Amino acid sequence: MNKADLEKIVSSLGGSKADAQCFQVIHDFLEAHPETLSGKKKAVWNSNEEAVVRQICKTYLDAKRAVLKPSTPTTVPDNAVSHILNICYGHPKEDLERIKVEHQHSMAAENAVGSLLERYVATSLENLGWVWCAGDFIKAIDFIRFEKGKWILLQIKNRDNSENSSSSAIRNGTEIEKWFRTFSRTGKTNWDAFPEPNAKKILSEKGFMDYITAYFKASK
């Protein structure tokens, strides 16, 4: 599928010229590495099949345009947890209901951090030739860039203990560069080790906190 065809697909889905340029890179990467597609998309992928490419493109654009908003989990808290908090940690019974609600809110906020981190990092990387693989349709890869005839792949995580076995894989001899934001045992941040030198000069923990503040103020 040529550039003009891809531009038409992106435009028909409400995407911009910048979106089309980014999706062109994603399309080229998937054409070279179809094995990186996740789930059912891997089984049906055909880089020249318009319906399939359109589906991937829609997933990508919807993810980029989605507005994040932490919501309280709908699952009912386990009363045994509150009982243990009272017996083992001495939390007064009158505080247990409040703690339940606060724990639910904390879980929802924690679930949003990873997505916010990708968006924040994208604000810098996309100006440096990287493309954000929004939509989680590519396994274990969050950003890609084609440079000097080879693909450079980057995976980012919020904590050093959040990586799983599948995301550690090396595919077709191409290593995925990995970076995490915080050390789980110390709470210290890892921005100084960000693998893109030019982005490392811009990205910071304060910048991330400011981004979160601005993001949720704008989405209200």
C-alpha cells in the first residue's frame, strides 16, 4: 500500500497530515515485522489489505485521541482486607470504609500512570523522529524510529518491576531498548538513564508532574 493510499485512510478517519506521517512509519514497520502484532491482529495482518490496515489505523488514532480519566473500579472490596487492616495494622474500624474508597481511587490513579507516561514521553520523542505506537497493538514496543537502515525500538515502563517475560524478548535479531521511570524499592527516578540523549535533556520528573496537572486541567 503506497503513501497516497495510507494518507486517504488516515484522512477518512479524521487524522491529520502529521498522523499520516506517523502511521506511514508504523505501517512500514509492521510490513517488515508482522510478528510484532498482538493478538488476533497478527493472524489477519496484510499490509496491502485496506480493511485490515484501516482497522489498525483506527486503533492507533482512537488511542492517540482518547481522553484519559481515572474511574473508580466497579469491583466490590473484600471485607477480609479491612478486617486484616484493623487486626494487623491497627487501623480503627471507623476509618475502614474511608480506606476502602481511598484504595479504589489509588488503584485507578495507578492504572492511569503508565498511559500518561507514554503521552508525556511522546511530547519529546515525536519531535526527534520517533513514532508513538499508541493503541497497544504492537507487542512490548511503545516507540519506533527508522534510522540508517535499521529499526530502533523502545519500550518504557513506569517501574523496574513491571516488565514481563514476553516484553523481554528480542525479535529477529533486533533488540528492544528498555527504560523505566522509577525504582520500586527506593522510589528514586530514572530519567538520567533515558536512552534517547536529546530527549533526556528535556524529560524530567517535574516535567511529568506538570504534564499530569496540565492534562487533567485541560480535560475537565
